[in-house]
Amino acid sequence: FIGFNAYVYILDPKNDILTVAKTLCSGYGYPTGYIFESLRGQGLVYDASAQVSPGSVNHPEKTPGAFWAYAVCDPKNVDAVIDGILLNIARLQGTDADMDPAWFARAKDMAILTDAMQNETAAAQAQVDALDELWGLGFDYHRKFGARLRAVTMDQVRNAAWARLSHCTIAVSTPKPEMVKAKAGQRTYPSFPKMDLTPQGVQHDTK
């Protein structure tokens, strides 16, 4: 489990940018993205994901939220999984080619479409509107979700990743702690390997 010191809160204007960053890394509703596909494709994890968890609307300085990623794996794979997660979060600070413009556009479409499907019913829409009003966002805030995500640029994601996804805390729960060799400290990535979102083909999970 890796928690990044992203300092996110409910009224944070950068939440939509971080939502796009999360989708690039682990999908939206449907699991995919840099972290999920690369680690699953290499056979390193059973599951992997990332999420944005905003903190308090009233006291963000006391109870800030976080951008976090997690993976479930065999104890012998822990170090490789940590390396893979950190590399693919750092990828968000890379060049356009590192992020992949085609996936960037597709990821935004995925988030917008999935969100629309999750809020098809009048009951779901009423619940979202009521909560947004309660948080101080306004009852119609979520209706503009698609427009806000479409406006997010790669530069915005890159800048947000540099500012908010550069410091983290790593926690490992394992029955074999002696196998964990990861050390605290700064990591740098002068370049990134080419990203293949389906390392073993589109059927890589059927085995």
C-alpha cells in the first residue's frame, strides 16, 4: 500500500486532474492502466489499483486526503511490485510519449462513460446531487463532470504529479518480512520503458 502526500480535499480544484491521473494508472470502474496492466501482465500481482481519497471539506489542513495505490501479490514479488508502482506513478511526470496520448484520450472517455453508467437512475443522480450540495460543491456539480475531465491536459497531469505525487509512504503487510528489501530514499527515472497496456495480449487473463 503506497500513500502519496497529495493533500487532496473535497473542494480541491485539482481533483479532476488527479482523477484523470488515477484513471491513467488503474482505470475507472474497469481495471486497466499503467499499474494494473503492467503488473498483471508480468504475472506479479493478483490485483492492483489506485484511488483518489479527498480529505475533510472543512479542515483539509488537519485531515488531508491522499492519492494511494495498492497491490496484492506473492511475498517474493513485493520489491518488484513496489518498483513497478513507483515507476508508473512517476510516468505521470514524463513526456507525452511516456504517458501515451492515445491512452490519455481513451482514459478520459472511459471515466466519463463509466461515471454516466453508474449514475443512470434518478435515485443515483439524486444521491450524488444531494451529497455534492452537502459538501458545498453545489447540487449540479457532478453534471459537469464530463466537461471538466475533457478539459484536463497532459501538462496539468504532469504538473500535478510533480507537485503532489512525489512523496509517499509505503506499507507492506506480509507473512515474510525478511523478503522485503525496499529501502527509503529518493528514486529518479531518467527514462521510462515503453508502456504496453496488454503485455501478454488481450487474452492474458484467460489462463
